Amino acid sequence: MKRILITGALGQIGSELAHYLAKEYGKDNIIATGRSHRNIEALGDLHFEMLDVSDGERLNELVEKNKIDTIVHLAAILSAKGETMPQETWHTNMGGLQNVLEVAKNTGAAVFTPSSIAVFGKDFPLDNTPQSTVMLPTTMYGVTKVSGEILADYYHQKFGVDARGVRYPGIISHLTLPGNGTTDYAVHIYYEAVKNNKYTSYIAKDTYMDMLYMPDALRAVVELMEANPDKLIHRNAFNITAMSLEPEKIAAAIRKHYPEFALDYAIDPVRQAIAESWPNSLDDTCAREEWGWHAEYDLPAMTADMLENLEKKLK
Ligand SMILES: NC(=O)c1ccc[n+]([C@@H]2O[C@H](COP(=O)([O-])OP(=O)(O)OC[C@H]3O[C@@H](n4cnc5c(N)ncnc54)[C@H](O)[C@@H]3O)[C@@H](O)[C@H]2O)c1
């Protein structure tokens, strides 16, 4: 990676990844793009361009004009929001990805595009979910993520596009709030701990899902994109994870810092059903073996860092 364009750069991941890549590759080599100026302040003085990913021509223009060699494609509509607008979710997630892959095919750019644990849904092993297993998602978001994995593999096999990706679990972070997914409770719980010392969870006790702290999620992009391609058997959509969590477990970690922290429940049936259709825990052996993936943050380290940063931000 030398000259990088990021789509959806004002979202939860993009707003941090843009700075991370600027540090690694130089500020002048990063073009952050988004379809509105919402959260633009998070980018500071990084270069920003307006780009709706449904506009393939504009994307091609930006890639050629800026001599981009890698597109990091983050623009998408996430799980819970996707269920309120399934047609638009298909259009944005699949149309956007196809435009990115077409531009990559025409210009020779490499592509990083994240998939999600939402690719799973029915009839798969919930514990230690393997890299390759049944993928029958029950949300439109999951349908687009499975299709996206297959499409990215197709562009690699058919046209030689250097497309790579991971299946992110829930990402926990303190800079930009998540964009209405199912694992968002695991971010909100920390904000509410710092603000009010209590939280009402929309996800039920004992509902396990995998999570990853943002610094690990960012490092994964660079490590996968810089990995030796000859060693990559799976290329797109590697399972990666750090911890399998449910609300009580996070609350117990928070109570090490805030002993009075209170947790109660008001279950959202839509997000609860989605959560129950996703893995309890992932097997990330293929990522470990093929490009050396490992997570650095566990629950206690992440909790200490989240609380410290949110105290600075909110108090
Ligand atoms: N955050 C997570 O927990 C998580 C987990 C698994 C996978 N992912 C994947 O990572 C990627 C980034 O996720 P995120 O959490 O940063 O999401 P987010 O919702 O915070 O950000 C996505 C951004 O894309 C933008 N966007 C939507 N439609 C667009 C369009 N047509 N053109 C241009 N921009 C558009 C949104 O405005 C938003 O700024 C997505 O592909 C998502 O599926 C995220």
C-alpha cells in the first residue's frame, strides 16, 4: 500500500483507520471519502473528498487522479439499520462493492473490504465457528456480506484483482459511535458507565458474540494487505476475533473500575434475534496461520483503555 483511498471514511472504523493509515503511510497519501460531511471533524486535517459509492465514475476519477494503489472500502449500511431498509441496503452494499471492484479491475488497485460475522445465520456451529461452514444469513446485511465475499473472490479469480478482507466481529471503540449494528450495545455500555454508572441493555444476558477492540481492527487491515499473497489461501473474509462477550461479562469488567455499576435489560426483539443467529465465538486459525493474525487486547485491557479515554472525552 502506498496511496490509499478510503470509502465510508467518516464512520466508526474509517474515522480511526484514516489516521492510522496516515501515520503508517504519510498523511499526503491518504484520501478519505464520504457521502456527507457528518463527523468530518474526526478527520482533522486529512484530505477529504465527497464520494457516494453508487457513483462508479466519480470513484474511478478519484482513483486515477490521485494515483491510488489501494481502495479500503468501508461504506455500507449495517445490520440493524439494514433491516429497516433492505432494498437500499442491497443497493448500497452490493452496488458499492461492485463499483469498487470494477475500478480496481480497470486501474490495478488492490482492495480491502470487510465482511462480518453476519454472514452466518442458520445451521452452523455456534461455538468456535470455523472459517468455512454453512453461511445462511437471516438479515439483508448478512445476505450482502456473503454475496460480497463471493463477489470479491470472483474478481480475484476471474480478473486478478488483489481483493482481501476479514470477517470483523463487533468492533468496540471510543472515538466515533457505531452506525446502528447489533453489537453496538458493547460500545454504549462503556459510554453509559462513564456518564451514568448504569446501562440498560437491549441484548439479553448470556447472549455471546465475538468482539474486537479498535486498535486490533486497524492493525489487521495493514497486516493483511501487507501479507505475502502466496501464503493467502482464503484471501477474502478471514475470521478474526479477540473475545467472546455477553453483557454480564462486560459489566463485571467495568465493575473492577466502577464497583457500583448497574446493568438491567429492555430487550429489543429485532436485535436479539439477529444476535442469536450469529456465532458465540469464532475460530480464527486460518488468519493466524496464513498471515500471522493475533489480537493484542483482551477484555480487561480494553475496558481499562475504553474507560480512560471516555473519561477524558465525557467528563
Ligand atoms: N463496526 C463493526 O462492528 C463492524 C463489524 C463487522 C463489519 N463491519 C464492516 O466494516 C465496514 C465499516 O463499518 P463501520 O462500523 O465503520 O460503519 P459505519 O456505519 O460507522 O460507517 C459506514 C459509513 O459509510 C457511509 N455510507 C453509507 N452509504 C454510503 C454510500 N452510498 N456512499 C458513501 N458512503 C456511504 C456512512 O455514511 C458511514 O459514514 C462496513 O463494511 C461494515 O459492514 C463493521
